[in-house]
Amino acid sequence: MMDGSRNPVRLFRRLRLVLIALLVAWFFSPPSIRDGIPLWVPFAVALGLELQFLAANYRSSAPFFRRDDRRPGAADRERYGDGEVAEWAIVDVEGAPHWIDLTEADEEAGPRPATAGRPPRSRRRRLVRPLLEAAAVLAVVGGLVLLLGRDGWDDLDAADRRSAEARISAEASTVAGKPVRVGCDTSGRRVGAVQHADGVAIVGGAQAYLTPELCYALHRLASDGDVPSFSETARAIAVLAHEAWHLRGVGAEGVTECYALQSGVGLGRRLGLDEDTAHRMMRSQLVANQLHRQGSAEYVVPSDCVNRGRYDLRPNVDRFP
């Protein structure tokens, strides 16, 4: 039967599993519930739980892991004996040999000093393993909090998503020169990793689709002025402008990209960027286009995509793109 002082330790271990299960359930809960629980709450609960776990182990006099006792029990020793083999010796008593039981002699001499066996471990030594275990649990919980706490398009409620799509569609309409619509493909059937495309549009059409990741980057920029990732925000602006030029009627991918990087400067400024940042973002996309020349040759901008070149949309302005 387990010592009652070990019950708190078992309880805390079960509470750990409950805490991790609640974190996973929180991740799949509706946005209204997730927004109502700050990210520091689960980590603070886990920290308090681990401190209680260490305190319970420190107060307990029992070892952290009880080893199996293979020795016979008291009832077995009383019924069958202690299993010790008697030791005999011949001694000379008044010139005559006599057999003497050394076991009985030891019992008459009294108990042996309790020096055999390993001494009990100190409380500090017994806390080493619980400390390592607690550190591992806190690391796992912290990793889950960071992983599950990453915001995305799915974290927006329906009204915010409709508002974001309307704003993105309005910007695409400005570039396309006509009313168009841009949808954020959460199904992954039109764009995404499987289709190897961040955006898609029919040349001359009125509908385009972007990945939810790019839509969220555009939403963050337009609504809050946030640029959590320079490269991702630049990519989102360039792809939106690229698909808008397809809707305008340009079919050649390289020429479309050249026009998109130039229009992306004004698009970025309308979404909230300052002029210098907008130019730097589009220049970074132009450099990336040149670096990926072998992987996607059809998307490489033509050689005349330079300042005052054939495809310069603003030849009177001495800045490109």
C-alpha cells in the first residue's frame, strides 16, 4: 500500500496531463474563447503546479521512487524462518572440542551496528529528478504556448474576415482598373502548398484567390499597421498586385511580375507603409525574383524591367521599382 504522503505527487502528475489537454482544447476552441484567456495564464498555472510538485517531494520522507522489497515479509519469516544458515565452529573448552553456533553467539552479543547498506539519500539529492522533470514539463508547456499562441487568419471572426477581404478586393480593384474580388482560400483547393501557388487569378477575370497566410499579413498591415515579418508582408503585397494585373488582362508571368512590383509600392503605401519601406519591400522582391531564375523561369522579369526600360510604368520618375 502506498504511503499517504505520496498522494499529492500522484495528483500533481495527473494535473499535468489535464493542463496539457486543456491547452490543446483551447487551441481548437472558437476565437471568442481563445481571446478571453491570456497566453500567460496556462504558463503561470504550470509554474505553480510544478512548485507544488517540488514542495510535495521535499516534504515527503519516502524516496521519490520506491524500490521493490524482495525480502520475505514478517509472516513468512515467522513461519518458515529467516533463511539464514547457521555458522558453526569448533572451540577448545577445558581440553575438549565443542561445536558452537556462531549465530546464537551473535544474538547474545547484541545487534550489529546499523552500518550495512546504503545510507538514505538526503532531501536535496532526492529533488534532482523532480527538478529535471519539472523543467521538462515547463519547457513543453512553454513550447505549446508559443506554438498555439501564433495568430492566423482562422483566429479572426467572420466579420473581420469579411472586412479584410473587402479591403483587399478594393486595393486589387485599384490596380486592376475595374471592380474585382479577392477571396482567401481556406480550403486549400485553389492555392497553397499543394498547388505550389500563393495566388491565382484568371487573366481578364474578376476573381482572384490568395492563401490565408498572405491575407492575414495584409490584414495586419491594413488594420493595425503591423509588419511582423518584412519578407512575408512584402510577398503578400507583391502577390496581390501580381494577381490584380492578371485580372487587368496581362498574361505573361514575367511582365505581370514587373508591373506588380511597381504597383506594389503604391499598394503598400495605401495599406499603411511609408514610402521608403514600400520601395525597400518591392526591391527585395525584385532581388528574390532574380535569385529564383532557375526554379521558375517563366516568372522572371524581362531584361527591360529596369528604370526607364520598356516596362517601366513611370519612366519620368528616377526610382525603380
